[in-house]
Amino acid sequence: MSKIPIMLKSSGTWDNYGIFRDFEVDAIVVDDNASYGILSSTTAEQLSIDTSDKIIEIKYIVNENCPPMEIRNDMGVRVYMETKKENKNLGSYPLCISVRDFNMELAINNESTSAGSSGSLNLLEFPSSPAIEEYQSEIITESTQTYIEEGQVYQDKQTVAAAMKNYSVMHKFQFRVKRSSHRSYWLICVAESCKWHFKATSINDSAMFKIRSFSRQHTCCLMDETFIQRKRTAAVLGSMVVPKYCDPKTVYTPKDIQTDMLSEHGLNLSYMQAWRAKEKALQFLRGNPCDSYNKLPKYFYILEKNYPCSVVKLKKAADDCFLYAFVALCTSINGWQHCRPVVVVDGTFLKSAYRGIMLTASTMDAAGTIFPLAYAVVDSENDASWKWFFEQFKEAYGERPSMCVVSDRHESILKATSVVYPGLAHYSCMWHIWTNIRSKFKKGHLQLHELYFATARSYTMDEFNERMLKIEEVDLRVKSYLYDIGYHRWSRVHATVNRTFTMTSNIAESLNAVTKDARELPIFDLFEYMRTLLERWTKEKLSKAKGTFTYLGHKYNKELEDNSTLSQKLRVRASTDHIHTVLDGVKRYIVCLENKKCSCGQFQLDELPCAHALAALRHRNETYENYCSPYYTRKSLLLTYEMPVNPLPDEGKWDVPQHILDEVVKPPAGDKRQPGRPHKERYKTFDEIKSKKYKVSCGNCGGEGHNKRTCKNAPKKK
């Protein structure tokens, strides 16, 4: 590759003899393999020509007997460079530069072009600024244009081509391309004798294309074989079904595409054609999964800019491959102070091309609903990923008194909490323990089911010990297994920190169910889906909280109403101002209102007045408000959602520094998902598959655990 010096003649005029006169001289140096774009931009920069409203014409004279040759494209530049190499002197083959205003539009004589003649080029004058404004206001950017007519202006040639492909499918005909270049796009019907044609050319050599001529009437037979075999490429069909996949929860299968295309457009597609159309539609909508990782730096920058005090972290490997990503928005951080410090964590698998695991942390608000705290994407559930997750979580939320973590019995979670939060109480989901019991021990499941959950929910030690004896009678191995786990991890009464109503990790499992379809999205779209989910939930829950006129949130108000109903039949005897004896039939309970305790255990563990406490309060003509946890009140609910999640601007309007845009994030180094139909559900154990989803009841006596044929009891009374 060598440098070529070129003389420039500018500000001159061409006379009638093809001689460039009254010019000024300048010079440039370009590579001998330069393209037309490089040559024109270098010339414009040297001569200070504004190409936004001027058009450059580049010509040169080979010899006196030939008219000037104009350079229009890369081939013209190559011819000039080969000619220039014969004589590299600066004065040889100078370029003559003329400048035209942008308001001079290039028009093509349609009649002479359609007749196959050479055609004539005319320069037509239009009003200067109004014409440009008209093009800008009517530029079509969508390829799904339903109506096409002469005079329409499209943003580029690709949009015109895609629009015509859609048009041909919708009107059931086939065309072929007669001429296609960077300046023109000419279509005719596949039938030789048909007069249907379409012509579009560029405007002033710009990227915009304008439809010059469009004859929409076919003069051929519509039953011709050429119309039966219409153009139905996957790209065309995919662009037609893109709106169906905007919502990740929408289920629109290839079979649905087959049905809709046949009923709406008369296209009889094979299943494979419909499947390819779906894949193309998802590609148009979501882009390449590999490119999605490269968007994360600018996305996280915008999150930090629009949501101050948020904790957003991205961790890469040494080779710039994606490793971990963590997001905790300021809205969640602010609302966390008004929720009980019980954190439920869980991990769920992703179904995108590069797979991975999404980790979530959430708690319950004052209405008893899910309040997401943080979410992250990691490579897998291992010691390193959970430790990193809890480190970021501690940076965002710190550590509060009486804080605890609830999860399944994943060993990595136990290790990570002990390292990052030494001394923090960690509890296990009682449902996950039950599934382990059911898979390990095959004896007495129907009896153990009720006994185990009643034991876990026991409010007093007497109740717990009594039920554990019954479990021991059914299967001694189960008692030993529960003892080895540790009673404090699954029993309410043994817990060192009050976990109240959070006995399971159901809120985390429910959050996983909400994001089930979104977990198929590329990572950039997944994070944006989670943000918009928080945005929607915050708005909905705040509106619902403002429409709540009870002192407590919905869940706890209903619990209080149930206790109030039970308290109606209780008798109360006051011992002191704060200590009362409550009689429930033959049972006796002691209530101390000053310490907010009851001998039933429910008052102090639920931090909500039990039926006995409500009876004592009614005896004293006192309301319940001062005896409820502040985490259950409407005031806490309003404070939890007082900070909204504001929407983000369109991606095209993000103002991101160049060093952020230059940051590279490669996809994870692990294996991609194998080709084929992806697995939607997790693999279930044999015990889960075989376990019955319903209880067998007897039609004779009404009992459970047997049917009418094996019943040995007396018939139930009618």
C-alpha cells in the first residue's frame, strides 16, 4: 500500500468545451486502495465543504479528446488510481471538484428508462429548505408498510426491499429484481408479459430512496404457477410476526404461525418454515445473544445515572468474558428499611443461549406480598458465586439487628452467609426439608405430612415435643434426620431470631415463576425486564396502599380479623392491669399486655395480637394498634414504595461516555446451550413425579387415605 499525491482544482466552472476554468488549487494525499467514501470525505475536509447540505462532484480529464470522467463509486476510484499510478506527479490527472446544493434533486425519465433506452438525466430545481423538510418529515423507517405508493421516501434501500417483500406476500405475487445498485432498485413481475413494475432511486446520492414509479396492476394470469410459489423467506415472515413476541409471556408457536399465515395471507407453510420465521422474529426483536453482553457496561452506567445510590456491579474474567452481574436499585434499598429484615434467597436456571443462573433476594412488605431486593446473573450456584452475591448484597443493604436469611439447604448458601455475615441466623425452608424426607423415607407419608408441618409451626415447646413424639412413633429415622439438621433451622419455636410468617422460601419461588418466560431472553433484555417489573410493581402496590384504609396491611389485617372472630367466645379475668387470664373452654391462657406475650406463644412469635390478647384488649376497652409490629402497618407500606422506579429513556438517547462504550464484555466462556428444543422445566426427581397431587378420600365414611372399596369404617350419617 502506497500514498498517492493528488492535486485538487476547486471553485471553478466547466465551459462548453469541457475545460475547467477559474479554479483554485489545493492538494491531498490518500492511499492507493482508498474507497470512494474516503476520497470524497478527505476532499471535503481539505476544501472545508459541508457535506450535510452540499453534494460533491469529482471529475478528471484523461486526454483532450475525451469528455471529463466522473468518479461516482469505488470502481471509479480504482480506475483513477490505476491511471494515476502511471504518473504519480502531483500535477498529473488533477481532480476537478464541483459543488451542488442539496436542493437539486436527481430525476430520472421513467418513460425512457422503462422502454430500455439510454434515458436522460435532468436537474430539477426545488424550493431550497421546504423540500428537505418534507423528506425528513415523511421518511419511512418500518419495513411493514401496508400501503405503498409513488412519492414515498424510505430511510434506505434495505427498508424499501423489505417493504416490497412484505407487500408481495400480502398480495400473493412474486417479483424479480431487474436492476439493483446503490442508486436504484427496479422490480418487475416474474411473468414475461406482465406490465407490473416498481422503481425507486436514491435522493441526491444519499441513503434515502424515493419511489419514482409504481404500476400496481398485473396483466398476467393470477393463477399462473409463478403466483403459487411466492417469496416467503424466513426473514419476511419473521418481520410480519415480530409484534407477537414483544411480550415474553406470549405463547405463539410455529403451529400458530402456520394457522395465521394460512387464514390471513393464504400461505401454506411447513412446520420448519414457520419455526425459522419464529427464530428470525426473535432475532429481529432481541438481536444476537452474544451482542447482548456488550451492552451491559452502558446499561449499568445508565442505571447508576438514573437511579442514584443504587448498587450495580459487573465482574469479568481476565479475558473480558462475562462472569457475574448484580443489581440492587435505590428504590429497593430505600424500602428495605421499612420491611422486616428476613431475606429469602434462591437461584433459578436461565434458558438463553449461554444459560447461567439468576440469583434473587427478596422479602415481604407490610401487605405480605413480594418485595424484590436484588437480582444477579452468575455462571452457576457455587461457593464463589454465592459469596460474591452476598458481598454485593451487604454493600447495598448492610446488616440490621434481628436479620436472618431463609433459603433451601444449598450448601453454598450456608457457606457464603457464614463467611460474609458471621453470626447471622440462617434458616431452611420447611417445604424443602419435607421433600427431602419424602424422598429419603418411604414410610407413612400421609401421617408424617400433617405432623411435620404442625411441628414446624408449633408456637410452644410443649406442642413441639408432643408432635415430635408422634413423628417418632411413625418413623424414628425421621426424628433423627430432623435432629441432625438442627431444630432451630426449621422450627418456629426454636428459632433464635423471630422469622414470624416466613417459614418457607415461597416468595422466592413465586418470583421465579413470574420470571419464567423472561429467563429465555438475552441477558440485557433480562435485566431490563426485571427493572420494568419493579417499576410496574412499585406503581401498582403504591396505588393499592393509598387505597387501603385499614391500620394494617392486607395479609395481617385478615389474620387479625380471624383472631378477632375466635376471641368472641372467650372469657377474660383480669389479674392486674396488664395480666389477664383467658378461658377457652377448659383451657387457660395467661396474657401479659405489657410484655406483649401470651402463653399460647402466638402473640410474641407473630408480633400480632392472638385471639386471647384481643379478648383481653376488649375487656380493657383498648384498641390493638399499639400491640402490632410496625412492619405490618399501612404507614410502613407507604414508606416502602414512596420512591418510584422512573422509566429509562430510549436506548438511542442514552448519553454514555466513550470509555464506557469502548468497554468489551464477551459472552461466558462455558458451553452454549445445545441446539434443539430447549428444556423449559427443571428435571424432577422420581419421588416428585410419583407423588400424588391430591388426597384420596373415601365415599363411604368421608375419611382420607383409603377409598370406598377398602373402607372398614361405618358409613357417614346422611
